[in-house]
Amino acid sequence: MTIRVTLLLLFLCALGESTAQEVLKPRPSPLAISAVRYKDNYLKVTYCQPQRKNRKIFGELVPYGKVWRTGANEATELTTTRDVEVNGRILRAGTYSLFTIPGPERWTIIINSDVGLWGAYNYNAARDVYRFDVPAQPSEKIYDVFTIFFDHRNNLADLILAWDTVQVALPFKFTN
């Protein structure tokens, strides 16, 4: 009886150790957060950062004309604690998925009400809150890692999506 209990405990310990090791492995596309605050409004983007790894990014790894999760792994999420203006329209406080459709000269930005999605596999256009186009611009530097950051100026903040030699900007205005 004691041998059986000991073996069972050893098995459970080994199983727990294996699971813990799997959880602690670094992700190839790690989780990242970019945030900005203006007065009592907090705007945050949660996303995963794929690496360039000497690949051609736009037009190949990320195809033109197709919905992209705007990062890797889970779909990128945008949270605002108060209403904000995005591209001239009011976006209500809440959490949204941020999808894009890259193109060589323009990107379509999609703010969608579905959250908790893996990639864009279950993307549902019927849940789009807003869609608008922004110009794709050459970046001043090469981004080996997909990076999202804010260019914040008083009550204005451009959300910049940058990877490889391309960047796009989403204009936000804090309304309070």
C-alpha cells in the first residue's frame, strides 16, 4: 500500500512539474501592453508581438487584403475607460478587438465588439463597431518586432502600429 501511494505521489509530482514547465516557457510572440492616460481616461492596447526573423512581412506573412488579428496569438484588444473619439467618431467606453486589413498603401482599421478571440479565425464582420481607412507610411526605422505605441499630445493620441518598414496611425481624441 505504501509503495502504491509513493508511486502515485511521484507520478502526480512529475505531472505537475511538466505542466508548470510548459506554462513557464516563453512565447515566441510575447504579450505586450501599450497604454496612455489623459485626465481620468485610460486607453490600453493588449497584443502579442510577432518577430520579423528575416521574413517578408506585408504582402506575404501578413497577406494584403485579408483580415489580420493585428499581432500574433489572441486577437489584439483595445480598452478605454471613458468614451473617446476615434477618427472623428465616438467610441463608447469598453473593450474591443482591433483587427486590420493591410494594403500596400492603405489599411482598413476594424474595431469589433467580440473579445477573447484567438486570431482572426472567428472574426465576425457583423460585430464591427467601426471601420475606416488610414494611410500606410514608411517608418523612420525598421521594427524587427511588431510594436504598438502611442504618440500622445495633450488630449490627442495617435495609436501607432509599426512592423518592418511600415507604420499606420489611428487618431484618438480624449473628449473629457
